[in-house]
Amino acid sequence: MTMQLHGRVAVITGAGSGFGREFARLALKAKMPMALADIEPMALAAVVDEIKGAGGAAFGMTCDVSQAAALEDLAEATMNTYGAVHLVFNNAGVGSGGLIWENSLSDWNWVLGVNLYGVVHGIRSFVPRMLACAAKDPSYHGHIVNTASMAGMLNAPNMGIYNVSKHAVVALTETLYQDLRLIDAPISASVLCPYFVPTGISASHRNAPSSVASEGQTASQKAAAILSSKAVSSGKVTAHDVALRTFEAIEKGQFYVFSHPHALGNVQTRMEDILTMRNPSDPFAARPDLRENLRQAIAEAARA
Ligand SMILES: NC(=O)c1ccc[n+]([C@@H]2O[C@H](COP(=O)([O-])OP(=O)(O)OC[C@H]3O[C@@H](n4cnc5c(N)ncnc54)[C@H](O)[C@@H]3O)[C@@H](O)[C@H]2O)c1
């Protein structure tokens, strides 16, 4: 199914920074009225002002996507303001690392709350309303983009919670796609799987709840933060490039969207591990220096 974006209503979570802000800028070019949501009021207001200043139609809602009621309020406000919803980006997300047994329950609740339940709540609040729009309009086309990650396709060490949350988003989105086909809905779906792209993701703890912030970080968590910051800031593909690829994918009805398709060799290796019942391959096989850097960073953080 292909989709014409011009004039359709878009909803974007995590719109205050990174990919979300770039989606909003492209939605503006397509003259899409939009509902923008983020947990950071100032960053969100700046994007809403930018869109409105450039002649676009937008409203902002400060919300925490881990709360079901927040997505209900966003969906209700979108319908009340624009009378329809066509394109939903469940994009807000946070990163957190560390050896998997060192992550606290607060870490799990925070990251799964935002990365997984944020998408669950988005699906539960918006899909029924999109189906209702489709029932009233025979020309209706809708599309949902869930932001997962390459971490939803691979399982690198020292980033367990994030891997789990993003694998779950891939599973959820593949199932969503099949469920929509099953009922012949005029709605499609894509899963966006970026690799390292410079955005605010490595500073995710700025939005962590006090239960996470008050616990401090273990050596492996500190090492994860340092290396994630280096990897993200050295990314050459920009958030704008990724947003462009995503909009092209929506228009073409393409499901899988990758920022770095050349990194898919690691996914192939993982699939071959499964198909041949081989034990999991080293995700750093092509870059043994990365495994060594990670070991050293954990040891250094433990000594500090
Ligand atoms: N940048 C990367 O390298 C990369 C790679 C793979 C996946 N991703 C994913 O991309 C998505 C967007 O992240 P980004 O890279 O643009 O980072 P970012 O930090 O620049 O943007 C994320 C936005 O989400 C908002 N947010 C955080 N918690 C929230 C909450 N509870 N409720 C509502 N909003 C919240 C933040 O305030 C921020 O504006 C995330 O799902 C992230 O996991 C990023």
C-alpha cells in the first residue's frame, strides 16, 4: 500500500529532539497538520514554535508516553483538533546500558515503560481511532511507524534492557502489520531500526525518573554511557537522513527501515546462528577493538 502524505494528520512522540524533530520538519514540508508530544516542555515548545513560525499547523502536548492515560489524552486532543489521524510515529525512547544482572528494577521499569509501553499505549489509543476514520472515509490510508533500533535485530553485550525493549518493538510491529492485513485495514506499518545516529539519545538519563537517578550507576553502566556517547556522536548518518528514509518508506509502504543497511550482515549472521543451531556469534567479530574497548571501559569505571 502506498500513501500520499500531503495534508494528512501526523502524530509524533519524542518530537522535541532527534528523529522526532526531523519527522516534524518533514511533515511541515508535506503540509501535514500535526500533534507533537514530548516529556520535555521547553524542547517541545521550541519545535511547535518552529513549525508554526514556518506556517505549519501544530499543537504540542507535554506527556510521558509510559503512561496509558497520556496517549489517550493525545489521541483525544488530535481528534478534537483535526477530526482525523493518519500517520502515527511512536518514536519517544530512552537508552540505558550495563551488564544485565546489574540493572535495577527501576531501570527495567523506566526503559520498558518508555520504549515498549510507550508504543503499546500508542497502538491502543490510535489504531481504534484510525480504524474509525477508515470506516467513515473510503479513501482513507493510515500508517504507523514504530521506532525500534538495530538493537531490536541484534544482541550486543552490556545493553540488555535496551535490546529487550527494541526486540519487543520489532515483534509488536511485525504483529501489528499482520493483524492489519488480517482484517484488510487500509492502514500499514513500518519499523524503524537506526544504528548509531547523533541525537540526544546518549543523554537519555536527563529524563529518567528520580528512582533511577537516585540509585547511581554501576561500573558497567558508566562504561555503557561513555561508549554509547562516543558511538552516537561519531555517527555519520544524520537524524535528517534517517527521517528522509522513513518518509520514503511510508510513501512506498515499506516495512523495514534501516539507517545503515550495510550493517545488516550482522543480522544475517544472527539468523544463520539460529537456523544452523550455532551458538550466538560475537557481534563484535568484525570489530574486536570494540569488545576490548568495552572490557577496558568497565574495568576502568570499576577502578575509578
Ligand atoms: N540515535 C540513535 O543512535 C538511535 C539508534 C537506534 C534507535 N534510536 C531510537 O530513536 C528514538 C528517538 O530517539 P533519538 O535518537 O531521537 O533521541 P533524542 O533523545 O534526541 O529524542 C528522544 C525524545 O524522546 C523524549 N522522551 C524521552 N522520554 C520520554 C517519555 N517518557 N515520554 C515522552 N517523550 C520522551 C525526549 O525528551 C526526546 O525529545 C528512540 O526510540 C531511540 O531509542 C536512536
